[in-house]
Amino acid sequence: MKSFFDIKVMTAVVILSFLLSIAVMGFCPLHIPIHFNGGHADRFINKYVGLLIFPVLMTVALLLQKLEFKTVWGIYFCALLHLYLLYNAVVA
């Protein structure tokens, strides 16, 4: 559990998120669904904003972490949300 708090692990997660966003960008439609109602998408976001919002938030949290703020779980929460958004971008 201590390894989750290591700055190198968190930096690797942030870099991996950026790389995954760049890799998936070519496969995504111009608008990514972000909300579903009754099995149908009813809200969309621009693919560039959608794919890069969570890596940018994770970078800000990582910088705050270096300033001794406790943002570790925010980084991992954003990483999970980012993976979900990538899944919706590619599959939907």
C-alpha cells in the first residue's frame, strides 16, 4: 500500500494517462458520450477536451502533491474516471 504514495508511481500513472489519451485519440469520434439515459447517449463532449481533462487534472494534483497537499487519492480517482471515459470513447 505504501507504493501508491510513491511519487514515481503517481508520475507513471499520469504519464500513462496522457499516452493512453494520445493513443485512443485516432479511434474516437469527434464527440464522446459522457452521459447515458435509458441506454442511449444524451450528453456529449468534444473528444480533445474529454480525453485530456482527466490527465490535466491529475497533473495539477501531482503538482499539489509535491507541495505537500494530500491529493493522492484524487490522482487515482481521476485515473479511474479517465479509463471509463476512454472505454466510452472507443466502444460507443
